[in-house]
Amino acid sequence: MKSLITLMTLTLSTATFACPEISGLYSCRSGSHVSEKEITKTDLGYHIVSDGIEFTYMTDGNTYDVEANDSVKDGKVKSYCKDNKLIVDFKATILYEGAEIARQTSITEYVPAKENLIITTKTKMKGLPMPVLKLNCTRL
């Protein structure tokens, strides 16, 4: 039993070991779009507040359900770290006034850039690629 607990502890601690240290408060910009992000690295992943909306990402590579709301249902998210990047893989059915309008898949990468951060999101709606969103984030 003790070896199982030790193995679980090692697995959890190594799940975030290879993850970049990107904790901080950032002002992110893409063209005229400005966004504020507060990122906190935790023992299990990251807690991100993006323009007042909170997200918790477990970087263990497992897939988790996303709570349904007025905008999404059947959501799934998988987060992991690779090559000094936080990668978030998101899939969901997008709703508008209760009606299903599209199936969305997106991959977001958080990449440290010296003291700053670059966030890139590649999205497909109904299987068609959307313009890539690239945010250049400056640490505040």
C-alpha cells in the first residue's frame, strides 16, 4: 500500500515537473484586443483567471468534463505540458439560445518568452479552421 501511495505522489509531482513556470499577471494583446490573465501554477496544474473567468487545468494528460452552461455542452478538456509549453485541448458543442450551432475543437499553447508569454489558439468550428489567435502577453 505504501508503495502505491509513493507511486501516486511521484506521478502527481512529475505531472507538473516538466511544466513551465508561467505564474504571474499578464496583459495580453492581439491587434486591438486586450485581455488580462492571472496564472498560478499549482501542485496539479494551473489556475488561470482570464478577464474574470476562472479555469483550472490539471496537467496530468487525463480528459475531464467541462460543466455545461448556456454556451457549451458535452465539453471535454485535456491539459498537459510538453517541450516547456502548457497545452490545453478543448472540445465542445457550442450553443446559441439553446440550439446547437457547431462542434468546436481547439488547441491552446502557453509558451514562455523570457519574462513574457505567448498564447496561441488554433480552433476548428464544424471541422473548418478558424483564424489563429495569437496573444502577446507582457508580465505586469
